[in-house]
Amino acid sequence: MCRNIKTLRPPVLPGEATDDDIRAAALQYVRKVSGFRAPAAHNREAFDAAVDAVARATAELLGALEVRGRTRPK
């Protein structure tokens, strides 16, 4: 498992993070925290729910951040 989750905010990532970028980071985070690359069937629902929750929180965070030198879209 990779130790680092890719930074998604500008200017590190040129342009805006896509839904796929956000989902991949959320999946990597949940894998790291849970210790499972792929959960057993009896843990799949909880694992997937955690990925969804982390992806939502990540999208909210990226949408709320103010990056110096950039104006937030209205």
C-alpha cells in the first residue's frame, strides 16, 4: 500500500480534481485505515460506505478551500 495520498488541491494538481481523482484518494485512504486492499464480503458494505463518506468530505473540503492567488468560482 502506498503511504501517501496524492494532494488534490491546486496548484499541486493543475486544474480541478475530478470525481475520479477524489474517489481514488478516498479509496486509498479507506484501504490504509482499514488495512484491507479488498474487504471480505461481510465487510464490503461498510467499506464502500466509508469510501463514499470520505469522497463526499473530500469534495466538500476542496470546494471550501481558498488557495492564495486564485479566486473561488461563484
